[in-house]
Amino acid sequence: MSSHVVVIDSTARRATIKTNPSKPLADVLQEACRKLGLDASQYGLNLSSGAKLELVQLSKSPSVVTVALQLPPSEAQGVPNGRLLDKFPSTTTLWLVLRKFEAGVAGNGSTRNLTARAAPATDNGNNGTGRLYYQTPVLQAMGRELSYFSDLQKSLAQLGFNSGNVLFRLSFRTTKQPFEEAVAMIDKFFESLGEENKVGAPAETSAPATSVNESTQVLEPATTDHAKAEAMDTQDDITQLAEVPVSEVQTDTVSPLVSDRPVTVYKPPTNTTPQSALTSYNEEDYIPSIEHAKSHQGRLNQLSKNVRLPSDKEIAEKAAAEQERLAAIAEIDVKVRFPEQSQVVAKFKQTDTGSTLYTFVRGCLNTKFANEKFLLVVFGATAKQARTGPGGSSQTIPDSDQQYLIKDQGLRGRVLVNFTWIDNNQASAMAAATRTTTLLKPELSSQAQDIRIPTVPGVVEEDTKDKPSLMNRLGMKGEGEGGSKSLGGKKGGVPKWLKLPGKK
């Protein structure tokens, strides 16, 4: 590529602008107008008649593009800055990028639902009786919106991203096509595309083979057969996508299914001592600083002030705002912790109720324990009920199909649900029974994985022989550290300052 371009105005004046492969045309326009003494807001760039464009051959090996995916608020729970970041070959399609982020192969490793979303229909209130309509992912990059299925099947290179960094902002748009019809049409499209890849041209370039291998790897943890994109409005748009290198959908998955819901199973800990207790710590980290004291004093001063009670209107507005926030949540991650400390993680949507959660948990249990009665309890800040005791707030999720998990129970983000038996006698009997039989189904226990704990560098112990102790530095000196003798000293003597004048 040339290291400079020549910009010519209407009076044949020339301005030579130095360029590089990553320099945008907007910067070229600004520099040219500045050299020519013109207002850049009133001019644009155009190819002159007879301009020469050089056709160059691209490298056969794809380049690396760093892709950042800005998640919507409903999906940004627990994600730093709400943004996922990873590197992809320039031949990767946008659909495959979403699938990799969705399956946890790229990004922070957690699974999420980005391509198989549905929302209840409204249709001005006439058709909202439980019919789910497909929600298509919408990507925005550099002022361009990519919402159609044909756009999502374009590769990064086809969109002009051959190297460097690119930021995609993700949102979801509810279509007018029922969810099951959209999934069926996309299933049919991927099946026909897979047959063409097998029977048609065997291997024209190395890029399609790379895309096929990547797509087969990314379809493991997600919802496979159901994780598709928006169905096309016309068959013509589908035929235009026949050359896109996409693998056919796999029928077998790595993630087990419970009630047609993909789950992730974690093994119980092998050590009885918590991991936090095994980590060395620095004693000085627990010394309150001046900032802590000021913050505590400020909080006490704030609590000592009289506060006006909210009016009925303010209470109603606060409740309405809370309902709006809950309605904006598309799905939540629920982690169920069982008595033997094994854990099962799954996603639940707005339409899921307490009965749905109980049915799901019962489906995870071994057939020996499936008919036993149990409770699902939420502790801590996630609980909607007020604090009732020293142990913190607790909330028992009712086994009812009238109580929605998000709307009525107020669950949001990532929720830890504790599995408990009805009473202590039942808990003792079940604990004895689980010594010989696993509480979870064998197919779930066999696919359980260890919880990945990040390694934190331990504290290096220093030689404290000549170093004053922590108590000494805090002003509480003991014997042998320059302080007064608190033990073993003479007791009962009259201090010098109390002696009266007279005989000594």
C-alpha cells in the first residue's frame, strides 16, 4: 500500500497526506482540508474519474482480529465493564463469534444465551398468552447495524476487519416470527448447508476448513440444536449464504441436559477445610486505616440524622422502578448447592416459575431421592425478604406455578440456591443414604468437573526478629518492648505523683 495519498480540490490544488494501513479516511479528510485551508465539515472525499485501484492478493493464512463484545445490561452481570474480549481469525463469521462467546469458549469462560432467545408476544395486548417470539441478536460497529441473518454470516474480513481491534455492541430485537418456526427454518438451513459442504467443492481454501473446525468446537457447551439465529424472511436470502463455511449442527453435546435445559455440574470439595482458610494472609491487611475510620464516622453521622419517611407516591414509584428493572432481565444463572456440596448451574428465563425450578432440581436427583420433599432457600443480598436474624435474610422459594422467579421472587444476576431437607430427621436419614449412593443422577455425577480456583500468590514471611511487633506499632507495648510491665510487676505501691509532702 502507498505510504501517501494526494488530495486534489476543485481548483487543482494538491495536498499530500501520509497514510498507513490503519488510518481512516476521516483523518485524511481533516488533514487535507487543514493544508488547503478549507472547512472539513463542508467537504468529502471522492474517487476521481479514471482513478486506479490496485488489486492485491491477500495472504492465505487469516490474520488475527481482537473482538470486544459489549453486552447489554441483562447479560452484563458479573462481567468486568460488561465487555467480553477475545481474538479470532479474520475468516470467522459474526455468527461464529457470537456462538463462541455464548458457549464460553471465548471470553470469560461462562456460558450464556446470545443466539437462542425468545420473548413473549405483546401485539398490543391481544396475543400475549404465552406465545414466544424469536429475539435476534443485533450488532453495531462503527455506525453500522448488523441485524439480518445474512449480515451475521459475514466474516470479519468481509466487513473490513482484517487486523487490529473492533468493538461490537450487542442488543436484542424481538421479531414477528414464532420461536419454534425460526429454529426449524435455521435448522433446515444449516442441514442443507452441511450437505453442500460434503457433496460440493471439497476444499477450495484453507479458511473454510478452519471455520468448520472452530464451529464444531464451539457447539459443545451451549444449546446446540436450539441455538440458532433469526430465520430469514425470504428463501433468496438463504440461497445467498450457501458459500459460507459453517458446520452442520451436532446432535450430541458435552453438557448434560435436565428438563431440556443445559447444565454445568461441579464436584463437591475433597477437603473439609475451606480454601480461604488454607491461604496465607498478611496480618497488616486487617488493621483499620484512617480512611476506614473516617468512613465509619461519616456513616454514623449519616445515620444519626432524621430522615423523612417516603410518601405513598414515592413508595409506588420505587416499586414501579423495581418492576421495570426486573422486567428488563432476560435470564438469570441459578446455581443449586446440594447438601454434599455438589453444585448444578443452569439458566432460567422470565417465564420460569418456582414450580419450574423445583421440577428442574428434582430432575437432577437420583431416582432414589426424587420423591423426597425438600426446600430451596436463598440467603444473603439476593433474598427479597427483610433481614430476620443474625444469620441474615433468607427466602424460601415456593413450589408454585404462580410465582415467577424473576418477577415475583426478585432473583437477578447469578443466584445461589441452597437445597435443604424438610427437617433434621430427614436430613440425617438422607445423609446416611448418600454415603452409599450419590445424591445426583449418575449421568450428572459422571460429568461433574472441579471448580477452577484462581491461584493467588501467598504472603512471603519475613524475618521479624528485629522488627517491632504489630501490637508495638499500634501503641500496645508489652513487656520487653519498651512498655510498662503489666504482669509480674510490684503491686500495691503508691505512685510517685500521689505521695504527700512530709517524711520520705
